[in-house]
Amino acid sequence: MDYVSALVPPVVMAVFFVGLVVTIIKSQGGPNKAKEDAAVDAALAHAEAAKQAPRPEGV
């Protein structure tokens, strides 16, 4: 019975990991894709604007 108690934690973690991967794959695209893409584009534009903004003198 020691082999059962030794195998249960890895099997449980593997099942949860597979479930996580399946959930991530299923959530790609669909109706939320445009909203997610817009949020990423806005964040990238904000970061680019902050990088290109002129620094004030004396800083």
C-alpha cells in the first residue's frame, strides 16, 4: 500500500495540470479575444509612451 500513497500526489498534480492546460487552451480566442488584445495593445502603447517621454531637466 506504500506505492499507492507514493503515487497519489503526482497523479493528482498531473490531473490538475492537464485541467489547467485545457482551460488555458479553451479560453484562447472566442468573444474575449478582442478585449484581451485591446488591453495588451493599450499597455504596450502606455509603456512605449512612457519610455519616449522627455525627461525634465535636473532629474
